[in-house]
Amino acid sequence: MTAKQDKSIVRSLSVARLRDIGLVLFIVILSIFIQFRNSQFLTISNLNNMLINACIMGILAVGMMMVIITGGIDLSIGSTLALSGMSAGLFVRDNPDAPVIIAVLIGIAVGMAAGFVNGLLVGKGGVLPLIATLGMMNVYRGLTYIIAGGAWVSAHQMNDGFKAISFYNILGINSMIWIAAIVFLIAYFFLNYTRTGRRVYAVGSNYEASQISGTNVDNIQILVYTIMGGVSGLSGILWVSRFASAQGDTAQGFEMNVIAACVLGGVSITGGSGKVPGVALGTLLLGILRNSLPLLKVSPFWQDAIYGVIIMIAIIVNVMVKRTVDKRNLQRRHI
Amino acid sequence: MKNLKRVLAIVMVTALSLSILAACGGGGKKSNDYALLSKSTGNPYMEKQAEGFKEAVAEFEGNAIVKFPANPTAEDQIAMITELVSQGVAGIAVAANDYDALEPALKEATKKGVKVISLDSSVNPASRLTHVNQADPVAIGVSLVEAAFDLTGGSGQFAILSATSTASNQNTWIENMKKTLEDPKYADLELVKVAYGDDLRDKSVSETEALLQTYPDLKCIVAPTTVGIAAAAKVITDNGLVDTIAVTGLGLPSEMAEYMVEGGACPYMFLWNPIDVGYLAGHTLKAMVDEKATGKVGDKFEAGRLGSMEVVDATSGDGGTEVLLGDPFKFDLDNIGEWKSVY
């Protein structure tokens, strides 16, 4: 490895870092502002609530990031989440004495199967991801109503073990936070240090080149959609356990929050780029917003508008930082 | 091929005309068939409504026909209305899947002498004689404030957790709660905030958490929505606050059974009794068929065990009339056990 290559690696690392720093600064300023408005914001119990509430979005955002990196998108995750959650919920209702782990495995398996079908449609079928997952979004939502017969699973029909999945402390920290942290770590390792992980980026940044250079593009696409389905299934379990309720309309429209978290975290919607730490920060920012807007003591009618404006500001700041960095890099290359 | 199609068309048209003729023939003598057209199949709430309807029809010795469309769509209901009219029923009570879409079919039915009312969710005034409304919004407002008064011990802070800020039924109920609060009896009761959980689980949970953070002296949360009340009860239970903050409102018994136990977050709550909604619809329909009432404001009729009922202006303000069931039904620790498996 020559010194020149070494330098470029260092530089690209610092570029990514710098971009994240823009988001970190934004989060810090926002937090100070909120704390000023309501002193309850930076308390342990509130931060704990906020992190727990952001976990499901974070787990889904990791999966969504991989899909977007390959140049795709998955609109069916809200429905997949509902379908997996309902499958697990029905199992728990009908088998109250069965070990909880079986319900968890059922949920994840249903999610992976749903994701696998999406992957086949996109990878082998050549259907546009937007269209394929929009169609399957309705199919999975319909299936959720069908398997439950239009009914729902309520809190009193779930055993304590199942409800404890989301309500269990290890070393004083809630289990959902642990699960999200593990998902983030695995994704970070997978995308940065495995050959398959690097191929996910390759497919997104140049589809033809990666095909010619021997990557099985279809399989990579099937893989990312299946992973997306798997994390949706996991999220479905956590959702049903946390809210102690499995309904047909669970998480309807939730995919938009997840996509927003990715975009905020610097994932390029055209594919090819995106980093796990960025997505973690994007999720954190959305989590803070969703948690703090009710604390701001502003009229609830203003909440949505404020939410949107802050997201826009964050994205504009992000883009501006990125442009400045890119420009500086180009200047350096000229010299 | 072309010929075959033509023959098929002729056969079908003939069959259809014959069936219409047959229906007309049957309509000669006065029918004793009373039909309930429900929203969809497999909905336990709708099943209970049908149960009440059958009970009422049995009381006046009519013949109850209950129809459940396979899908909760207007199309399915229109097909069934046509079917019921050709069977020559005396009246139809419909829980509509669409406010306007059933109008042509229902007007056609009315023209053939069938009396039409709606229940649960209404059709537009042009298509109905009157509507059976499950709950009087004024009574809901009073019941919820009275519950907050009782659960806070007569004084202190309480908050409302609603659905969306645009839901008309929610706003009517909250408006009525505020009106009730003007009574000097509730002078020590302070409504600190109306929060909106948008009927989303996650948002309702974070709104409840924000209420707890912002108002440490909060004594009661009133959620007039089934999603909100369950989310609030879950948060209160998880945070171990059942002794300091009580939850009440409008909830589904099956969803709330978990929190309605000795030492639980929700001592009691309200919703309407679907059996009574169906029962009242049965008697209202009978009154219309017997022409004891025509659906005008001020009409009075007897509704079995519910006593005398009066037709009033629709509380939704759509220009039509309705019959109000009355006070919401109270679910408490004593009756939740039998209701949790109902709906």
C-alpha cells in the first residue's frame, strides 16, 4: 500500500467524520434550546424514555440504510412489522405456556420471508423497488387482517414473559436499548469489514461495474431485502411487546419516519453511500424531536410544522457541510 | 362466439326480470321481516350489535334478518340492499360503510316502501328516516368530567389525551367536557392540557410520558379514544404510578382488561353498549314500519326495556335527525371480566 493511497483513506474518513460533526453540533444546540424551554428534558428518566422510543426506528433505519445503499427503497416495512407482530401475538395468545423465544423466532421468520419475497421481486423479477414494495405493503397489511380475522390481541391475552421482552433491565439499561445497540454494532461490522458488506456499497454506487466484476447483484439485493424483513420482524416483536397490543393497523405509515431518519443521517437516496454512525445520529435527532415537541409547551397544532421545519434545517445544514468539504477536497487535488 | 354472448345476455336479462317480478308479487301482503345490514363479517363489536337487534325483533315477534358483508365496503352493502329489497323486507337498519355511497340503493328501497334507518355510523339525511346514535355527546362529556372529579378526589390537575386534533367526535366530546367544567362544582379541577396522540401507539405513549414529565402533580388522564387510553394505562403501569395517577376515558374492554384489576391503572371507563345500540335500532325500525314515528324531530316511541325514546336533531349537525341511546355504558372491575371476551 503506497503512501498516497493511505492519505486518501485518511481523508475520506475525516470527510465522513466532519459530516457527522455537523449533525452532532445540531443535536447539541437543539438539546440546549429544549432544555431551556423545559428543564425536564435532560433528566435520566426522560432520556431513558426517549432512547427506548427511538429504538424501533433505529433498528428499522439500519435495515433501510442497506436497502437504500443498493439504490432501492422498502415501503412495506410498516406492514411487515404489523404482520410479524401479529403472527407472534397470535402465537402467544394461543400458546400461553410456550417459551417466549419461539414467538420471537416466528416473528423474525415471518419478517424475513416477507423481505425475501420483496428481494425476489426486485432482484430476480426486475420490478422497480418503489413499485414492488408499494404493492407488497398492501399485501402484507391485508394478510395481517386476514390471519387475525379482523380482531386484535390485547394485553391480557399475552403472557408476562412476552411483555417482558421490551421491559427488562440488564445492568440498569432497558432491553430494547441493548437490542438496538447490538443491531447497530453488527451492521457496522458487516458493512465495513466483510466482503459481502462492501459489495452492498458496490452494487449501489455502480450497478453495471459490480456486475461485470463478478458480484452476483441479484443475490445482494435479495440479501438486503431479507435483512430488512428480518429487522422488521424483530421490530414487530418489540412493538407488540412494548405497547402490549397487536392490531391490524400497527405502524401504519411508519416507513416514512424510518426513511427520514436515514436521509437525516446522510444516506444518499440515490444509493452508494451511507454510514451506520450517521444513521444512529439521524435516529437520535428524530427521537429527540418526537420526545421533546410535546415538552416544548407549544400548541399541539404547531408541533407538526415545527417538526418539519427542524428536519429541513438539519438536512440543509448537512448538505452545506458536505458541499464545503467536497469543494475543499477538489481544491486540494488541483494543488 | 358473438351469438353465444347474445343468447347469454338474453337469458340473464329474462332471469333478472323474472326475479324482480317474483319480488313484486311477494310484496303484496305486509312483511314482518326486519333487516340489519352490518358493516362487515368477523367483527365482534358488530356481532354484539346484531344480538341486540335480534332481541328487539323477537320482542315484537318479527322476523330478524341479519346480513354481514364479506368486506367492509359500500359495494358489498349495495348488493345486499338490493337483495333485501327484492326479498320484500319491511325495513332495513344499516351500519354504513360509506356516508354517501349507499344513497341511490337506499332511495330505491324507500321508493319500494321499505323503511330505512341507520345505526352506529350514519348515512346521509337524504337516505335515512333517522339515525340511531350510540351515545349522547353531552352525556359523554359529563360522564368523563364526573370520572375525573371522582378519581382526583375532587381537586387537582388532570389532562386529556385525545386522538387527532381534527377528529370531529373527539372535539365534540372535549368541547362538552370543557362546558361541564364550567360548573362551580368542578372549580378545583384543573384541566392542564389537551394532548393529541393521533391514535398512534408510539405517539400516544410519548405524549403520555411528556405529560408525566411536564406536570408532576398530575392526578388523572382522561383519554376519550381507545388507542390513547390503552397507551396511557400502559405507561402509568410501566412507570409504577398506578397509586398516584388514574386513567379513564373511552376504551375497548378487551384492550383495557389488563389494566382494570385491583390496584390497576384504570378503575373504570366508558364505552357504549353495542347490544343496546342494536336493540334500540330494532325498536326504532319497528316504530317507523308501524308509522308510529316518521323520523321527524319530536316523534316519540316506546323502545322496549329502554323506555320512551325521542327523535332529535342530529348531534353531528348534518341536518338530519337521530335517536340517542343515552348515557355511555360504564365498565368497571365487576363487569370487565364478562366484557373482555366480547370486544
